[in-house]
Amino acid sequence: MEAHPRSPRDLFEGRRHYEIPAFQRPYVWDEESQWAPLWSDVVRVTESYLLNSDRPPIPNHFLGAVVYESKKASSGDVTRHDVIDGQQRMTTLQLLLDAAHQVISEHGHETEAEKLEELILNKASTFKGQVERFKLWPSQADRAAFAHAMDPGEPWDGEHRVIEAHEFFRRETERWLTGVPDDDGIFPPGTEELRADELCSTLEHRLVVVAIDLSGHEDSQLIFETLNDRGTPLLKADLIKNWVFRKGEQVGADVDKWSRTHWADFDTEWWRDEISQGRQSRSRVDIFLQYWLTMRLHDEVKAELVFRVFADYAGSRLTTLNGAEALLTELRKDADTYRGLSELDESTPEGRFRSRVIETMELAATTPVFLWLLSENHSVPRDQLRIALDAIESWVIRRTLLRKTSKDVNRFMVATLKSLRGIESREAGSAIRNFLSEQTAETRYWPSDQEMLSTLPDLKLYGNIRQWRLRVVLGAVEQQLRDQSQRYEVVELPNRLEIEHIMPQGWRTFWDSTPKLTPEEAAQRDRYVNTIGNLTLITKSLNGSLSNRPWTDSEATGLTDGGESGKGKRTLLDAFSLLVLNKEIVQGHDNIWTESDIKERSMHVAEAITAVWPGPSMEIQESAFESARS
């Protein structure tokens, strides 16, 4: 058994033919999880050679492992290999090479196209029309689609994941090679000729797999099972620790001391515990390192690339003892800050931001910016910290309430970090507020007061926005109403208050009018009951009593459900609720609560929301939209 690092040139040069056994699972990789991250890595490595930068180029990108078994060679035949493991990786690599070859060839870069073609096809005439003309032949379910993707002359009708992958890489190569800017408006560096040359070099030499050849071993299956056996996998942090400490030994560091002062905490249970993040569970330390690198590099870092990106970033700083000590000290300070996030006082801007934005709104993507602002290494003044956090929180809350998309938030937070480049810490908050105000894209703009007041009152919120998020919004409105007068007692809101509909969703039981509403009027009422003006907060115990209860005592005569016989909803709210929200509801509404009352209160609550979460700088926003229109 032999294991060696191999580039695509090493794997596919010469008369080679890798065959994936027919019984292996079909091709399952997709754009979000595999194709897009791989293409991003290809671009990252390639552009590091095109950019004039103080940092050395990224020498290669590790793709993972491939396990195969070589067959006995025959004269005049291809060298045959059975792919035991890594079939998804090998198939994707061939699709990427062929897609890039097609685009580069179509744009007239003949030398580069010829180099890539050598890695895709066995061109000898003896293989013409045979499956051996391809360097790779996939599993049974994928063969027809693969042949069509690699050779459009082959028949195919319909959709297939293999064809989608080829089209993705072809589309992305075309955009990048021809100089189309990305979503942030950044153009690829270099001329088209230089891009073609460096892309070819990356695809030939800078993508690396560990190739494990099981040839000649008595039981290749046993080895395969051992390689994939269950075990406790190394964390990215473990890989980083080993690499850092080896670098430390090379520069004469006291690595035993490092272990105690800089790293011991990372080895504790708290850091190594796995926590849910989306559909995956990962250790806290690996999540922190991903956020930390994103914060440091002002660039998106994929979870699976944390070790490689760390090594690229830290390598130059670990060449001297002083540089290494400084890097680990910075890392330790930021780690301590991250660990302390859960203990932040919610009465502070940072504690409120963590509670509302990261936890309630579930926008962990804001963490790198949050960590940058809190970092001791940046020393952002308190007033600027508040400006920044208030601005981001308002951006999040306003977009959430107006049900704006959050699909771009990861990239947008990276763009926000980039906006801080060259900015003094004493101006960081104002810089972030201005940057948010400048946004004009549908996925990024900050809704103004005018849009909030014209749109929010009519939106159905209950049922479209999760209840715990609405609780936070209404709780903040309650506090804002209290702050308007010093006569209100300074009290904390009870935990776990619940959302209550003033006019119940089941209004047809006791709230139907005489004469009966028409179907159109009933449908309109169904919409109004779920708007912000018909929602309030009450305790769980009071919620059970209110239910679908009518508004007045006279309408509740003889009613016993929920206790408090004969009392209407207004009487119970007046008697048991101390919230200003509810005092305003019962005042002036002795006998009736109608759609008109809901509309009026919706506007009132919307105005309070704009006061709690002030919007963008209108001068900056209007100028930005004007520039975008022109």
C-alpha cells in the first residue's frame, strides 16, 4: 500500500483510466455544499498568484483522499485503476477540468486548453468511441449523463446531477475568465490571458489529493474499512495546535509554556463540546476559529477549510519567536472575549445585541463583526461600539419584520468587515452605520422609517415570524413606552411572556357582528387579526383565561370557560396586566375593539418600533439610491 500527495497532473497524465465500480452509489454532490466551495477555493488559489501582494501565493489546496487499486497493465492498454473510495471527488474533478477546458478552448487559449485536454481524454485512436477514452468512468447510474457532459455528441435527454455540476463549473469559469465582477462588484485580477494561464496551472498542479494505492495487498477491503472506521475525529483545532507547536519548536519557543498560557483552555470540555449550527454539530473551538479567521481576514471561511486557511494566514507570523508570541496572544484575547459572550449583561449594548440578534433572530453570521467590535485587540470606544451594534441590530430587526430575505447575510457581514479596512477604531461605529446606509441591493438595504410606517402596519406577522421574535419586538416596544415617562416604575419584564391576539383568531365564536360579515369582510378580518396592531404580551396564566373570550362583560354573561365567569377580555387585561402596552389598549376602548382600532394601533406600534430601532442616515441612503438609479 502506497500513499502520496498527487496533483491532477500526477493522477491523470498518460494513458490512465479510473473506473468506479457499477455498484457504487450515484453522484450526489451539490452546488451549495461542494461545487461552489470547490470553485471558490480554485479562484482563491489562482488569484493569489495574480495579485501583487505582500503575502506569498497559496501553494496548493488539499481536496482530501482517494483510495484506488491498480490493475495489472497490458501492452497497448490504458493503466487501469478501480476507485475504492473518493468517487464523488474524482468525478467532480473531471467535470471541473472538462468544463474549464471547454471555456478556455472557446476563448482561443490553445496552449492551456491542450494541457487540460491531456488530463481528460486518452486520445489514442485505439480508444476512439470506447469508454477508455475518458480518464474516468463513473458508476452505472451516472455513465450516460457523464458521457454527454464530457462529450456533448453523446445522446442524453433530461436532467442529471452530473450535468448540473458540469454546467455550474462551465458557467463560473466563463464569468471569471471573462472578467465579470462578483456580487460585491470586485473584478477578477489580471488580463484574460493571465487568468487562463494561472487557472490552468491551478487545475494541473495546485489541487492536491492524498492518493492511496492498495495494489498488491491481500485484503484491500479490510484496509478500506479501517480507513473509514468509526473513531473520534480530530478537530480542526487539534490540527492547528499540532501545526502551531511544531512551528514554535522551529523558532525556539517554550512550547510547554505555550500549552499552559495560550492553549490549555481550548482543551477543556466547554470548548470541545459540540453545539448545533444549522443542520450540523461542531465543537465550539472550531466554530470560534472559523469566526476568528473570518474576522481577521475580512473574508468568508468555510468550515472544512479552517485548518488550511489558518496555516495560510499564520504561516508568515510564525517565522519568528516574537511574531508567534504576538499571534497567540491576540488569539487568546479574542478567545476569552468569545467565551465571555454568554455572560454579557443584557442591559448593555453588547449583551442586548447578543440576546436579540444572535440568539433570538438566529443570525450567528453577525458574530465575526460582533467579535471584531468587542476585541481587545481593536479597542473600539464605547460610544462607537454602541453606534455599530445599534445600527446592525436595527438593520436586522427592520428587515426581519418586513420579511426581507436573509440569504445573503454571510457575504454581507464579510463585506461589512471589509468596510472597516483602514478605518480607525475611534470611527468604527460611524463607518458601519454609514456602510449600512449606503446599501441599495434588495438583499442588503436598510429599510427607512417611511417604508416601515407604510408597509409594516398591513403585514401579516403572526404565523410568518416566529413567536419568540415577536416577543422580543413587543418587549422592546413596552420598554420604549415606559421610557417616555418617569412616572412608570422601573421593572423588568417577566420572562416567557406570551403573544396574545386582542381580537382572537377564533373571532367567529364571540366576535362575529350583526349583521354577519360578508366572505370578503371575514377574509379581511382574518388578515387584520395577525397584524402587529392586534398583538400584545401577557403571562401564560392569563393567556389561558383570555382565549377566544369576548371583549366586554356584557358579551361574556354566562361564560365559564377559562374561569373568571362573566368577565370580558378588556376587564381581565385591565385587572391583571401591568404592561403599558395593555393599559393603552383598554383605555378608550370600553365597548368595542374593531379593525379600525387594530389599524390605528398598528401605526402606533410601528412608530414605536422606528423609535426603538432608528433607521439609516437618510442623506447617505438617498444619495446612494440616486447614484444607483443613474
